[in-house]
Amino acid sequence: MSAALRALVRWLGRGGGPLLLWLAGVGGLWGVAAPAQAGPAEAPDCGQAEAVPWQRLAPGVWVWPSALPSDISALNAGHVAPTSVVIDGGEALVIDPGPSHQHGLRVRASLACRFQARVRWIVNTHAHAENVLANSAFADLLAAGRLEILASAPTREAMRRRCPDCLASLSAKLGADAMAGTQIVLPSRTLTEGEVLRVGRHRLLVMRVEQGHTEGDLVLWSARERLLWAGGLVYGERVPELAQGSVDGWLAALERLAALRPRVLVSSTVSRAVAPGALPPALTDTRHYLADLRAGVLQAMDRGLQASESGTVALPAYRTWAGHTERHDFNVQRAWRELEPVWMERSDPSAPETH
């Protein structure tokens, strides 16, 4: 590169950002890449970038799934939920970028190198660390006004309150090396029910679920592809986490999702319908677990048991699911507190019947 060209590139880096982005969008200037996809450097080193095993879900839609149903551990580096992307016209929307700065950098470099796409939007579907802490890898683009991080208002507030503790917890589980560089980066814009996110020819309808799995799960629906991003509302052979949610609110949300009749679903797992008109099996399995949990708790109350005896709500059909030991008993306690007023009203002969 000539001295004059090097000087021009330095000028563009200091103050010519918008022009540089325009030039990159039409093919670049003399081979100079826009810095949008880089980590610390101006352009990713595609020869050295570790490959991301993207799987194609639909034209322009890709997912990096977690390997197996499992809980967060050093063995999986916190990657227990899928990261997915929607790409068109050299622009990308990333949904749930992952658990760490390093994970986010891999996503960013891979999109630049494999798809020649710059990340313009990130969606945080809900405030769990394994989904949102990779926002950190895109903080420079956010600060430069070249990217938006989108979420519901309840998710943003929950991240503000809980992410410091979540970051500390994940660092303790995964180790300092795995979480190196990870910082808390909050969403820059909140989404409302009925908004439509546009990525080239893709149209994603925004749906909000509050007090289901968490304080606010964001759902995205592509009607053309019958492709549903369900936040954290659907699990695959992994016991759901009810810590911030509501068993009745969650079941109602799953009914709403089932009514869409999705062919492919991305949530805490990736699940595909096995026959025309059928539901993705993970949605059905999650609904069965929560319905059995609800019924088991109410039956225990009918037998005169107390919350301290909730261990009798064993649900053996789900013992082989990941996280059963860690979460099932807690879920029973959480559901017990929620359902006790429901049981009392149902058991009062003077009370109207509820459905």
C-alpha cells in the first residue's frame, strides 16, 4: 500500500467512518475492509479464526447449536443455548449472541469471513447470562453507533439488576480464561409487541411474553419460513428453569406459541417438526413437564402435604433430563408458592370455579 493510501485509511479511521462504511458496502476501497467485523483489529484474520459450525435452518438463517443438552460447565464454556443469525444483503441480525466475550468474537469473525456480513443488530431474548454476555464482543460497534442491541424493557431492566451477579457466577463456573474480556453491555433499544424487524427480505414479528420463563421473554416469528425464536420458553431434554417465571404464565405462553404451528423452533434448543402440521417435539416436551409439575403440586396439596414435603413431587419421567438434580426440587417449591392460592380458591366451595 502506498504512503498516500495509508494516510487516507488513517483519516477514514479517525473521522471518515460513515464514508468508510459506504465504501465497504459497495465492495471496499482498494481492498480496505470496514472495521465493523473486527475484534481488536480492523479486519478479522480469517486464516486464524476458529471455525463456527453453523447449521442452515432456512435461506439466510443459520444457527450455532449447543452440542448436547447440558448445564453450564467448563466443558462447554457456557454454550448451552443456540446462537442464531439472520443474514441478507451483507447485514446480519444476531439472536442471543452467547455466554462470553470470546464466544461473541468467534461469532463476529465468522460472520465477516464466511458470510461477508456485518452485524447491525443483536437481539437479547431474555436476561440469562448464557444468552447475553457476548454482547461484550460488539461494544465497540455499539459505541460507534453502527449497531443496536434490542430487547424488551423487562429484559433490559433484569439485565441491569442481575447481570453483575450472573457474570460473577459464570466466571466462577467457567474460569477466568473462558470469561476473559467479558463485560456487561446493556441493550440500547427496547422493543414493543407487534414491531417488525427487517433484515433484507426477512421479516421478524416481535411478540412479548412476560412472567413466563423470566420477567420478559422476547419471541420472534418468521411467518414465511414458519420459524420461531422462542426465547428461553422451550427446553430440550433439559429441566426448565422457573426461577424468575410463572408456571401458569409459561403454560399460557406455550399455548400461544403452539397456535402458530411453527415448523422450526429455536430456544434453549433447536427443534423441528417431524411431520406436516406437527409441533416441534421440544415444545410439546416442555409443555408436558410444566403441566405435570403443576398437576403434581396440586395433587400433593390435595393429599394434605406441606411445602416442606414437596420432595414427594418426583416426576420420575424427567429424571434423565439434564439439570434434574439441580432444578427440579426448586421448581416444585417455586410452583408451590404460586399455586397455593389457586388450590385454596379451588378447594373453597363458596368460591367460583376457575379455569
